[in-house]
Amino acid sequence: MRIIFAGTPDFSVPPLLALLASMHEVCAVYTQPDRPAGRGRKLHTSPVKEAALAAGVPIQQPLTLRDGAEQQRLADLHSDLMVVVAYGLILPKEVLTAPRLGCVNIHASLLPRWRGAAPIQRAIEAGDRETGITLMQMDEGLDTGAMLAQTATRIATTETAQSLHDRLMVMGAELLLASLPALETGSIRARPQDENSATYARKLSKEEACIDWRRSAAQLDRAVRAFNPWPVAYTDYGGQPLRIWRAEPLGQASPALPGTVLRSGGSGVDVATGDGVLRILELQPAGSRRMPAADFVNSRDLSDTILGATIAVPR
């Protein structure tokens, strides 16, 4: 088949590489325009663009696909299929219907659970026991299309958004390749989503990563893991943000005020919560590097410390 690929972040790269190594022809790669990033505000190319450049595939970077000229340019490719993976642009009906077999999307959840922008993080935050990949026939809704194939994986109790992301992006490539023969012959069976079971994975924000110590230790542990590597959970320490990269809930209760440091030492920093105790294992003080909590407390006395006053959102 002649396949158009559309994607932008590193999550999209394994499916693109899988297509490039297959018997199919990737006739064009669509990705987001280069944008300034970092302290120097230099133009940054997407991981997908870098992979496409290395493979010598024609690249398109339109600002929008609602423009008639862009739609015609895509239609003129005379593709059989368009594969979309975290592209970042809305596909209008004219684009969805341009390829002979339409557009399919690799989505990082077991739809209809966790439609939307942050399915990996929301699954961890909610305490889901499993998630997976859904290959979906795209329509004009937000992740509402019929499901073509799914594959599931367990979510470990120590899973971070990064570790789950890395596993799912490989699973997405594998599921795509396994499904292409049936897509090509039209023998794949599409299943409509159950609207009554749908949930929405809203976009992450830095503000929500601020720890509310009144929540339970179990909830905070999930939040820390869900927000690793971005936006990273944080709390106030001496008027400055203290990022928390790793933590674990302890099976004990405490009558202390939520946010109170109960103990600190080689095993970490134990903090009272609204229900239980959270042990901080790895953290990052303002203006410093990530470090084991044990290193942080070596030169600090945290006795009588209460974490969590209102602070500005860290940059």
C-alpha cells in the first residue's frame, strides 16, 4: 500500500520505522512545523521529522489541514491509507476521506477509556490495573472512531508515565504491522465504541502537579508516577518548589497534619498525608539536580518541617 504517515513526538517514531521497514511504501510524512524551543529559542525539529529525514521520505509540515490547497496536496498523493500517531493537528473530513481506506490512529489506551490528550498519565493517576493500544478508524470526533484492534498490558505498581510510554510505543508499532494485512484486504472487523463507558484524559498542566498533602498516600504515589517525566509533582520547601520524582506509600497511619515531615534519613523522607504516609525517595531542590532523598537530608534538618505552602508554579 501507499501510506501517508502523520506524527510528531518520539511516541510516533517506532510505528514510522516499522512502516519504513515493511513491504509498504511511505509516500509522505506529515509532522508539526519546526518550533523554537530551549533557552536559545532555536528551531526544534520533531523526532518524526528527524526519522523521515534519515530515511529520505518527503516531509510536509503544514500549519493546518483545513486549507484547501493543503487538502488537495494530500489528495494528490493518491494514498491507500493514512496512519496517524500523536500528530497534533485536527483532520477535517476532506483529509479523513482522501486515502482509499481512510485514516487510522494508534491511541495509547483501551478505548473508549481515556480518549484525549493524556491517556497514559490519566490511567496511572486513576489507578487502572491495565491499559494498552487501540488501532482506530478515525472519524471527525475526538477518539470516537470504530476500533479495529486492541492489545493490553498490565500497569505495574511502580509504573511511571515514562516507562509505560516507552512500552506502549513499541506495542503500537507491533499492533499496526499485525493489522495491516487485514486492513488491506478489508477483512478486519471494526467495532463501535461504547459511549456509556467513555472517559476523557484531559491535557496535563503544571498547576495540577502541585501536591495536596490532604490527599491519601496512595493517590499521591500515583500522581508522582503519572507526572514523571512531566510536569513532575512538586511541593513547597522553604518558599521554593521541591520536585518529587519518586515516592512510595507506606502501610501506616499518622495523626500528624498533612505535609508534616515525620522522619528523614537513609531510607527517604516520610511525610504525613490525609490518609497514610508517603515516603519520598528521589527529589530535586530548586536550582539543583535530581538526587536520592537520602542525599538531600544529609545536610538538612527537616525536623518540624511542614511541606506544602502556596508557591509559584516552577518553570
